[in-house]
Amino acid sequence: MTSDEARALDRHDTLAPFRDRFVVDQPGLIYLNGNSLGRLPKATAERMREVVEQEWGCDLIRGWNRSWYEAAVRIGEKVAQLVGAAPGQVILSDSTSVNLFKLVLAALELRPDRNRIVSDTLNFPSDLYVLQSCVRLLGGRHHIHLVPSEDDISISLEALHDEIDEQTALVTLSHVAFKTGFCHDAAAITERAHEVGALVLWDLSHSVGVVPTELDRWGADMAVGCTYKYLCGGPGAPAFLYVRRELQERVLSPVWGWFGQQAPFEFDLTYQPAEGIRRFLVGTSPILSLLALEPALDLVLEAGVQAIRAKSVRLTSMLVDLMDEVLVPLGFALGSPRDPDRRGSHVSILHPEAYRINRALIEEMNVLADFREPNLLRFGLAPVYTSFTDVWQAVDCIRQVVETGHYRSYSPQRQPVT
Amino acid sequence: MTSDEARALDRHDTLAPFRDRFVVDQPGLIYLNGNSLGRLPKATAERMREVVEQEWGCDLIRGWNRSWYEAAVRIGEKVAQLVGAAPGQVILSDSTSVNLFKLVLAALELRPDRNRIVSDTLNFPSDLYVLQSCVRLLGGRHHIHLVPSEDDISISLEALHDEIDEQTALVTLSHVAFKTGFCHDAAAITERAHEVGALVLWDLSHSVGVVPTELDRWGADMAVGCTYKYLCGGPGAPAFLYVRRELQERVLSPVWGWFGQQAPFEFDLTYQPAEGIRRFLVGTSPILSLLALEPALDLVLEAGVQAIRAKSVRLTSMLVDLMDEVLVPLGFALGSPRDPDRRGSHVSILHPEAYRINRALIEEMNVLADFREPNLLRFGLAPVYTSFTDVWQAVDCIRQVVETGHYRSYSPQRQPVT
């Protein structure tokens, strides 16, 4: 494929006009980190001036009545449309890790006679840390079983099925794996778990907004997810959580706070859970970060997840093809699934010198991707603003820094944070 | 006192110039809600444009290396200076309620043979809900003892001392009570608790930045606090937590997440707590809300807590005096301590028609204060922007709406949120 061919794809891309709705005017920058931090929508920049300068600055405390108090629920309903959830099941609250903590403990309480938690080794480590802290808090009587990856890329559905048994209280997985982009067959896993009476909790952080997720249709029990990746909510934007409607009145959050209280402004001294999903709120939400999310959600809903997914498959497939053609001869290997049905919207490629290559891409080529230990370069392709030309140019830049050997001028010594 | 006399006090007020550092150009507005939502510093408005449009919009993922990753700790050190804490003991993280949850469970684990938790009925209800959820999570073997208020304004130090015994694991109180402004003798209570081997956890939400708090000098074990009141961090700004240095390596957070992991970017599958106070971080912080706090902290540090406290005492004393002179004859009573040593920076006044009077103050007088059930009007005086004239005018407005009976045109039916 040539750069002209990539440009032709962009000319015929129905989502291409959405790119101009983002701040993309950094000369020469190729940003392929959409699975880490989504770009800034122009509407968000404008909205944040209004939120800070008008709503906080002038409306002051009246902002709570006007739009802030209901924001966690109102914005939750927009996320609900993206994850296939009927109304009344999704709220924005806390971080993904704190939400996972709340839902894991709530789920385990629903299965008091079972002591097995099933996950996999591709899950995001923070999710595993949360599980470990829940097990510790409950006295150590639960066991976490991590299904290993046989190829370091994917998890076998059969191996996972075999681990889910009558002692399993909870199956909790990342729908799309943070490193490799592997995408679980969520419907099949949820069905298997329910056959043996286990509950299922999905982490949608790397799929929401870019891979169709159908929580209601799958029959999922619970879910959490991050909003600052493909949802473009801004750094550290509040996370969401989903609890299936039929479970809501049967569970309590393990963390009680006034926003989860039935009538917070009556200031009763005794907790009474709010009706429905609101009981999983805890304290006051970080309103600036929460409201920053809303314009991006509107934009993603306007583009449509189906159209986004269709372009995502074309983008990731193009990257895989270019890798085969251009990068495999330079010593690279694919670190993501080849089957697009089993792949999210990021693609990882492997090279022993991935760290130094990434340094050179940043410093010399103005290409921003992610390095992950020990040998992985990760490209997050966000169809609402990533172009086919971006992908073509990124591969060409990788080719250049490797062919020229320029990456060797960088120290292999890791910098503290990436 | 006349309005001329109030204006004269403003002319001689050394903190008066700080008022111009805030957005205060709403014509006619008298804002006395500083204990609920602090005003917007002009520097914050400017900083937020930079954070959103430059750091997120253009720096993108590089923002993490440049200033975001360390923000929870860096900003924590600024809060530390306000609460009398040596470096390395304060971080910004989550909400006040979630932080309280983490620290209550950590504290109870340090006193495994004790089953008594002491608090009081003036504590913020969300704090009591958190305690109730902790007790439930630990199987119900702990008992919460709430010391009652004999006068509905204050808590007797003797009554509190009597409740703190050898079975007490934890004493946890709001330093300044949210409704009445009562201020505990934190040094004496901490000393008493330590005499019998109990731990002490202070909620500084209503005192930080306006009442000198000396966590290290008191010997406090733990503390939490809110940053959107007198610290002017913006609606729902992230909360802080303090753990005394000597305890840090002896406790674990009950909620493990990647920001509390020793080396988060190594992505180990097993949690290893970070050194020191960082282990109480959980997930990714809401960066926009977190960074909004920093300019306000700089401003409060520049003004100095001692000068702020001196003006606060004068403001609240003036309000108490004016109430005696002008409002008691109209049926009001004081709902806060008369002794300024036992009073924070808000003053509550009581009237059977407080709800309708507050409606009239908002709608007719452009005076923003807080109504709290059933009969309380609360005035939060923030010395960095509240003037003596504000206080004089507010009292005069209350006089007018009561003398004219205008408040009677409002329905006593409560609006959903205040």
C-alpha cells in the first residue's frame, strides 16, 4: 500500500469529518494513543470554559441544582447507550478500580457459598490488585484463578470454560485486553458462567465506544469501564459502572456515602440505600472532570458505534497488513490477534528493541504510541479522529528509525513513567 | 454597627486585596456559602484553559510525564502545609467518603482486639454512613458509639472522654461540625484517645484552610478532608488524606489499585504496596478536577492560615453580634457556639421559617446561604473573599425579608436539592 492509497481511503471515509471536531492542529504529530488518552474535542474545550467560568465562577452553589447534581446519572444514560444497556443501569462514579472494588464485593456477597473467582493473565493488573484486596478483606477464603495465555496474545475460550465451575462465584475479565487487544467472546463467557450459577463482571475500559458491547443482550451482571480512552473524557475522567436491573435491589454497595443515600439532604444519621443504581454512588463527584466527558459522549453517539467499529476493523487490519509487508522483514512480530473479530481497536507489535524504537519515534518522528514492557509497541486507533494516513505514516516512521538504526542512539535505560 | 462601620473594617483589612483575586463580579450577589463551594480564583480560570487546551489538547499523553503523574503527591504537599503535616504524609485521592472508608478499615486492622468506634451526632452523615458500611463489611463485630449533643450545637469534651475507653479502636470526628460550626478540641481528644491506645482520624473538611489544624503536633493518626469548601478547589474537587509517617509502613489500604502499586508501569500481576503514603492511592485521579485545586492552594498559602483565622474570628463574631442586635428581636436564635475558640468559620442561625426565609433571600435579595433541615440558615464566611460589608448586608437583607413578611409568599414545600 502506498501513501496515496491511504489518502484515498481517507477521502472515502464517512467518519473523516469527525476529525475536525477535535483539536488536531499540532503540526506533524501522529497520535496513536487513543486507547490511553483520547484527544480533546473542540466542544469540550468550549464547554469547560463555560463550566469553570460561568457555572462555577458565577452560578456558584446554584450549579448543583442546575446541572451538577444529576450529572452522574444523566451522563450514565449516555454511556448506557454505548454499552447496550437499557436506562437506569449505568452511573458515572469514582475510578474504574474503586468501582470494580465495589462491584466485586457486592457480587461475592450474592454468592456466599462459593469461593472461586476466575480471571485471566491478560487482565489489567489494577483489576487483579483490586481482586487481591477484596480477597484479603474477606479473610482469604476466596481463590483467584487466572487462566494463562498460551500464546501471550489471547485466552482460549475452552480453557476459560474449564475454569468456570460450580464453585465459581464470579468471572471478571477485561473485554479487550490492555496489552494485546485480544477481545473475549463476552456473550459465550457470560452464558457459560450463568450455566453454573456464577456472576459475570466485565471491564469495558478498552472496548467502550469502539467495540460494540451489549451488556443487556449478553445478560451481563455487572460492568465497569474507563472514559478517558476511546470516550475522550479527559485525563482521569470518572469511570462508569453497570449493575443489571434485576440485581440492583438485591445488592448493597460495600462503601456507603451520602450520594448513595436515599435522601442525602435530609442528613439522617443512618444509611438507607438509594433506589436502583444510585446506591453505588459514594461521595461528591469531581464535577469538572465529570462534565468534561459529556461533549465527547455526544460526539461518539452521533458517529455511532457500528460505524466506528467498521472503521476500526479497517484501520487495525491495515496496520496488521502493513506490519506484515514492511515491519516483519525488520524483525517485528504481531502481538495482537489476526482475527478482527477477536481484536479491539489497538494493535501491538513486538520487537526486542521496542523501548528504544519508541523513544526515537517520539523524539525524531513526532509519533506518539505506547511502549509496554518488555518488547511491545501499542497503537490505539480511534476511528473518530485517526486517519488511514496516520497509520500509513506511523509504519513508515517505524521503518525509518529501524532501517537507519537511529534508535540505537537512545539509552535502553527506562524513563520513570511512560 | 452601621454599614459605614462595616466598610471601615474592610478598608483596614489586610486580606481585602485577596478578594480581587477571585471572580466576584456578579452584580449584587452576596455569597456566603464558602463552606459549601468556594469561589473561583481568577488564576484557576486561566490555569484550566491551559490544562484543557494545552496540556490535554496538545501535550496529550505527554502530560502524564510533565505534571499529571506527580500531581496527587505534589498538591498533597501543599495541603500538608495547611494542616500542619511534615512532608510525605498527605496525598490527594478519591472523595472524602472513599478516603475515610480506606482509613477506617486500615485503622481497625491496627487494633484487631478492639471493637468500639467513637464518633458524635454532629458528624457529617456521610462519615457515619462510611462507618456503618465498614462495620457491616467486617461482619458486624464493631459498635459505633455516637456521643450526643446536649444543646444541639456542641459536644461536651467530658462526655466524649468518657466514651473513649480501652475497648476503643478508633475515634473519628469532624474537626468542625458541618451544621453548627462547633470546633472540637482536637489536641485534647487525640491525647485522650492515645492514653487508652485508641487511634484518631480527623475529618478536616470544614476546617482546612480556615481553622489552624496541626495534625503532627496533635499526634493525629489519620485525617481526611474536602478541598472544595474553603480551599476553593472547585465542585467535587478530589479529597486529601493524611497518615502519620510512623504508621504508613504498618498499614495497607483496603483498596488496591495501580496508582498505589510499587511500580505501576511494570504491570506485575501481584500487588506490592508503594512506599509510604502513595499506597493509599487507588486508580487514576481526575486530573482536570485535581489540577483546578492548585492555584487556590497557592493563594491560601500566600494569605496564610493564621491571618485567615484572625479575620474569620472577626467575621463570625461580627455576625453573632449583629444577630443578637438585629435578628434575635425577629425570632432568630444562634445555632453555633458563642466562644470563637470553639467555632469554625461558619455561623448558623435558627428560625422556624428558615426554609422560606432562605428562598426569599435567594430570589429577592441575591443572598446565597445554605438552608439545612429543619430550621437552620448557615453562613460560611471565607476570609479570602468575604468582606465585612457582605456580612452586614446579609443581616440587613434577612431583616428586610422577615420584617416585611415577604418570605411568606414562598411555599414551605422543599425543592428537591439545595
